[in-house]
Amino acid sequence: MVAIGTKVNPVPDELALVFANDAPAWMRLEPQSVSGDPTPGIEARVHDATWLLARQWQFGEFQGEDAGTPVSVSVTWSSVPLDGWRAPGAATMQRLGADQPLEPLVESEPAPPRSLQQRFEGAAQFLTMIAEAGATNTVRAAVLAACPLPAGAESADPDDAAARPLADLLRGALPDGDAIAAALAATPRPPWLPESCVAAAAAWRVWYVGVAAPDCWVERRLEYAFDLAAGPHELTAPAFGGGRVDWYHLDHVRDSGATASAQTKSQVVWATPLRYPGMPSDRYWELEDAEVNLGALEAAPHDLARLAIAEFALVASPDWLVVPVEIATGAVTTITDVSYTTTFGEDVPVARSNDPSFRLFEIDGLPGLLVPPAAAAVAESPPLEEVLFLRDEVANMAWAVERVVTGPSGQQRTRSDEPMPAVPEAGSGLAPLAYLLETPVPRHWIPFVPAALATPGAIELRKGAIDGVLPKGVLLRGAAPVHLQDEEVPRAGVQVRRVAALARRRDGTYERWTSRRVDTGLGEGSSRLAFDAVVPGPI
């Protein structure tokens, strides 16, 4: 019982007025027992116990089996390592190393442009390496005379204010790294290089130029594509947007007749029941987590995922065990045998489910679990370049807005700070109106004009130019043509960024590359482009 009282002890008359004004301070709830013994309330007695027994018989609770509880679980599995990868259009697979992360292979740009800062830093590293190999100051002067920075290299982007001061500061003091690499590509030993420095120069060129990587970037779709091979299994990633490579990016293509060197392992673990926050308790008086109320879960008839979770949590959750198995990274792992041992010493095999609709974490057509050799963590720099593709319904075209570019100096800058093109002056005269052929558009807005293809109803977007103004970034490729599929630029737009990425291999060494990231845009935009406009003229 619960008794409600306002006063515990009698109150003197002189304090009655105080208590009357502050009555809630004396309000409290006190549990009381009429008999003084709370045991009957805890026992949860019922009047008709036979009715409960009848209900248990009705639900089949008396039809039990002499089955033991699982104590341990034995698992046997085989792993086939990923041994090859291929870029789009390549005829053969390239070897995939066991310790090689997949992201640098897929995302690396074949030949990223080098800034003036990188070219001077590379040249300084070259002079240091040949000096350690025995080169003298005479050789240094010969390298500087043979490989100077070309004239006009700093004027590729007039809006880059740091390019010219950097070139004026270091021109004549350091050679050009690109010129040194070009000379070493023509001959391993240029006339200005001593014989004792040939090995150091070759090592420098490998560090500076790197290994030529195939291009996995599909420009028409603004995404990556690549293929993988794991013994007889062939997989493909037709639409990879960049970032961490995971199993759901891949599709199973076919199984060839190639042999696989599978590695088989077995493990015995304790049978640990599955537990999660808010799990219903299977004991009568056990208190459950009050923060999770699965009974109050609301779901519409078409919300199948939520209904499946509720059914699993309320009905089948006590029947699941957690069996941790450490499988190989960069391999396709297939569970070949599962059995458990009960408290009666019985070994019970667990057959594989024959339900084709239940495949958790599996690729369609591939009987196993794929763990790609992805990098554990990737550090990214601020955008080296950022382009926003958007729709302009008024102008009936799409635009590529270069928001951030990297200038020749190697520093990033925002192109929206550039001055707007000048508006053509109206003609002289006394007319109150003037004719304007075309309204000006910012220089960093690059038009993409829709064009019909040979296939009926198919449209693509082709890069254009206004008054011969070309883009300054790598993504839009300067004067080279760029074609996009029309559906790749929705009304929400698309944002593409170039970033410098850094990751570690398993042996602790670094892997550096330049990657591209594709994200959702910022919606539609308006360039205010108009033709045949009438503006107020001179009066």
C-alpha cells in the first residue's frame, strides 16, 4: 500500500501559517504494509493455478526434448586470397600484393601535375642524394645549367599571386625537378651526371616519378571502376565513389577454372549467447533495460525491416550464439563446417541454410565472406581542387563551378575571389535602351551543354567554353574534351574533390596518393546567363 500524508508530527499553532504556505515541502509517499510482511506481494500468487497449467499445455510447453545446452562451437573455414586486380579496359590482371592496400591502387592518379614547390623540392632532394654519392659543386652547377626552370612556368595562372615570387626566389638557385626527370628518362646517364651517381639518380627518379599506375577513374560517370580476382572467383566494382573499399562495392561476375591455393583453419570457441542493449529477458522476475521498450516499437505494414528486427528481438533472440572467428584480410572466406557440443557431450552438426533469400554480408553468387585489403585508416588533406556540378534550369544546361584550384605555386585558392568579367559598354547615342548579346558569367563557371547521342533518347553533357575561357583545374582537364552522362548530374548536384591521401601498410610504411571524392551537391544554381538582353542605355 501507499499512504499519502501531509504532516508527520503535530505542528505548533505558531507554525501553522508557515506550513500552510509551504505545504508541498511536507508531501511525500511512504510504502506501508498492512500485515507488516511484504512476502505475499512478492510471491505473485494466482487464484487459479490450474488455468495457467492448461495454458502451458495448450501452447505445447510440456512437449520438451532431452536436449542439452550448447557449451562449445567448432568452426572450420577455408580462405582464398585475392591475388589480382584490373583497371577498366585492361586485358589482364595485375598481381595484388598481400600487404598492399587497395585504395592507392584504385584511386591514384596516373600522372598528377606537380607544382613549382614540388619541382623545387624534388630538385633539392636530387642534389642531396647525388652529393651523398660523391658529387661535387661542379656537378651541382652542371645540373643547374642543364635543367633550369623553363621561362613562363609561373605564368600559367595569372591569378596565382604566389607563383611568380616563388619562381623569382628559387630560379637560378635550384634546378627543375621535372627537367631532371625528363633527362634521366631519355638516358640513365646524362652528360652532366658522374658514373658514381647513376644509382642514386635512378633511385631518385623512382621516388620522384613513381610507378605508372593504371587509371580507374571513369570520367563519364564520375566514379571509379575495377576488377578483383581470388583464385577462380572474379569480382567487379562497377560504381565505386572513393573512400574505403568494402564488400558491398563488389559484385560476383563468374567462377573460372583457375585453381586456388585455399588455406583451411579450425577453431573451437565457447558458446556465448547473443546479448544487446534492451534485449528481452527470458527469466520471470529479471529486470529489463527500461531505456529500450521493444513492445512500444511502431512500424507500418510496409516497414519490413523494422518488423523483422522486432520479431527477432522478441521471439528468436535467445536462440542465437556469438561465435567470433578471425578470418584473413584480403581473401574470400567460406565456412565449411559448424558443429556444437552440448552439456550431454553430444556433437551436433549445423547444416548450411538453404534459404536463398537469407544471405547476410554475402555477395550474390559468391558462397563466402569477402574482406577486401582496405587501409585501416586514411588521412585526407583539405581539398586540392573542388568542382561543383549543378543544374541551371533557366539556362537549360549544367555548369561545373571550380570552387577551389591549386595554382602553379602549389597553394590552393578560391576562384570566387576572381573579378567578374566586364559588362560590354552600351553604344553611344540618345536611345534609352541598349541591346546586350550575352550577359557575363563568372570565369570559374564552365558550361556543360546537353547533346543528343546516336541512341534514341540518350543525352550527354559536353564541356563548352564562353569567350574561350578554359578551366584551370585537373578535374575539368583544361582544353581537353569532357563528356558526362546526363543522369550523373541530378537536380541535387554533385561535388567532386581532389584530396591528398595518406595511409599505412601492414609493415608500417607510408602510402601516399591523390584521390577523388564524390559527394552530393548543393542543389540547383543560376548563372544568370541570358541572351538578347535589353539594358538601360545612355541618355
